[in-house]
Amino acid sequence: MNIKKNHLFILVLATLFVFYFHALNISGFFQDGYLYAALGKNFPWDSWLVPSQSLTEFREFPHHPPLFFILEGIFFKVVGSDFWQARLFGLLWVFSTICILFHYIKSRFNLKLAYFSTLLLLIIPSLMKKSRFPNMDQALLFSYTLTLFIYFEAWTKKSSKLWTLSGAAWGLTLLLKGVSGVLLLPLIFAHQIFEHRSLRFLLKKDIWLAFFTGCIVFSLWPGLLYLNGHIDVFKDYLEFQLFSTAIGGRGTVEVNYFLYFTHLLKQSPHLSLLFIWSLFLFKKGEVREYRKFYIFNLICFVSYILPLSLMKFKFSHYLIPIYPSFAIIAAYPLMIKLKDKMDIFKKGHVLVLIIAFIPLYPLGVTNKVRRDKEIFEMTKEFKLLKSVPSEWLVVDESYSYWALSGLSSYVYSANPHRLPTKAAIEFIKKRSMDSLVFTRDIVKPELKLVLDQDFTLLKDVKNKYLKVWVNKELMK
């Protein structure tokens, strides 16, 4: 690589490294991070169409298509499945996205626009936060960017091959996160209406070629499920994602139509201000270069966020797929106004990276376990055991079940159980040697009586309200 020629891309890569890789090997994930990592690590290759977390929780996981977990499982088999490998798998999607974003805009439009767009994308706080564990939104960020850029090329070049390719990319998006990929349709529909000022584009074969190509690619999943006698998994998927979440809002009654807009203003004020400034420049007629690309991304952003805002059930990470368009629009004022001040801006960029690097790497201010700290402290005592129990029992909600559920399945390939006292006693009597029991500090007398017979406390659990018990015979 010619360093001088590619110095802006190197700056972008340095930004990715400094702000995204500093906590690569820290133990602990957000609850979904444990779940998604466990689904990849414990993927049942003998029935590869249906991911599985463990024998007791999500033995068949129907909430998402399997492609993401298949790729994650293959990655884990090749490079390992510790925390740093799991985080690396997620970050590879972000890395791939900025490579596509930078090089496409550079080759098709302008180097400065490519630089500012990728830089702004990487400094969106919620993207940094959600990139700390492997999740499908990182993959969706990549597939949305790929699909939209191929579509834009297909539209501008009037290429049937590119239309077909864009449909295939859309199909892969559907296979990565199902219903979330459907939201690409209003983006393309709105752009076509804007360009044609009518619905006549629906009479053209290319758009239908792309649509049916995507449907065929996605149909591979339910089709193979049907052939393997697992079509019930697809029905459960539709029930959860389409009817329960998208339509039913998972029980949410009220709709906050402005939640996503306020989120962007509060969490990404720097980009939001640049975005508003960009709209002002556009209205004044100062956005003259690459105007069609600007309009395309503006339509994509608006057409994505409006239907999303109408949904009852909202999560901030639902915005991640449209962040590239958000960043591109916000980058235009910088491209226009900093034409003669690029050297100063680049020097400032390097200075910020140096200042950020020192606390994040040599000082390691983020290299501390903060999530489920007491559990990781407890696992240090496993060195005192002959073997780690395979059944983890959370009794009477003594600890966050969903955190412990994913953690136990991902790190130890264990089976989590959420049990009341009576059921826990019955389980322990049957499988005493296999049980690791989590209780509150004050144990109910009937359970205490059973535990005192064969169990002992693990030492140094850094939570005065939590006790962890293991069979005495497992102690070395």
C-alpha cells in the first residue's frame, strides 16, 4: 500500500483501531452478546438450519434466520471462540463496511467525501457501543451498505446484471436478519418514485428481476426447513418477528413517534448538527457536486426512519443500518467548506487519535470487567474443581437469569435453569454432581437443608447478596 497515496484511508483505519479495538479481550458482554456468541459457538452442525444455545434454553432458536450464526460458528471453529475472537467477528463487519464505503465513494465520487463519510460513521457513539459484542446489526450495516450501493450502480448504469446482483444482496440481508431486511424496500421504492414522479417504474422488468432474485435467495431457508421437517421453526419466526414485534410491538401500547429523532440529537449531536447544516446548504443550492448521490442518501435516510418511527417497539440499534446514509449527508458540509483546510483538519485528526490512544491502550482505562463482575470473579474458583458443573441453576431469581443464561452457555457450554425453590430441590436430588447452584444470601430452610448435605460454598463471590454452591465431591 502506498502510504502517501492512501493516507486518508490509513487515518480511517487508525480511527477504527483506536476506538473499536481497545476492549477486544475484556470478559463480559451485554445479554444479547452472550446469546449471539453462544448460538455461534454451540451451533448444531448436524441440524445446521436451526441455531441452538443449549439443551435447556433456546434448544431451537427461531427468532432469526441462521446465516449469521453459521458464519459465526465457522469463524469460531477456525480462530477460536474466546471473548476477543467473538468481538473480532463482530468488528469484521464494521471493517468491511468502511472498506466498501470509503473505496466506493472514492472511486465513484470524491476522496474527501469518502474520508469524511467513513470518519463520521466511525464516531457515532451508539455504533461504538453496539460493536462491543457480536450482533446481527453489524452484519446488517454491511449488507445494507452493499445492497444500496449495488442498487445505485444498477439504477445509474441501467444494468440488468447489477439489478440482479442487488436483489441477491437484498436476499442475503433477509437471510442475515429477516424482517429487518424488508425495510430496504421502501428506500428503493421512494427513490424510484422521486426519480420517475410516478409508478411507471413498476412496469420495468429489472426492478422485478431484483425483487424476485432476493425472494428466491431468502426462500432457501424456509424451503430447506420444509424439506427437513422443521417448517414449524419458520412459523415461530414469523409469529415472533412479524406479528409479535413488527405489528404487535411486543405488548407496547403507546407510540413515541419522535424517539429516534431525539435519540440522534442526544446521542450524536455532532452528526445531527452537520446533518441539519447539510440540509440548509442543500436548500441554498450549495450542494452541486454529486447531487444525485446526496438526494439518494437523503431519501434512504428519511424512508428508513419514518416507517421505523411508526412502530411501537423501538431499540436504538435498529438505526444502525442507515448510519452510512446519515454520515454521508453529514459529510457534505465538511467536503464543501474544508476544501482549503484539509491539512489542518488532518493534523487535528491525528492529534485526537494520539490523545485517545494513550488512555485506551497504555493506560488501559477500559480494560476492566464491568458486566457480571462477580460471576467472572466466581469462575476463578473453578480451578479448585475437578470439573465445571454442566447445569447452572438460578434459584428464585437470585441473579439476572438472561445474563447468566447466555454466559454459561457461551463460556462453559453449560445448560442454564431458572427454577423456584421446590423445583430446584427436586433437580438437585436427581443431578447433584452436575449442579452449580446460585441462591440469594438468605436461603430458604428447605433448600438449605438439601444443600448442607452434599454442597459447599465457592469462595470469593464478590456479591454479598449472592451465594454459589457446588457439590463437595467436585472439590480437588
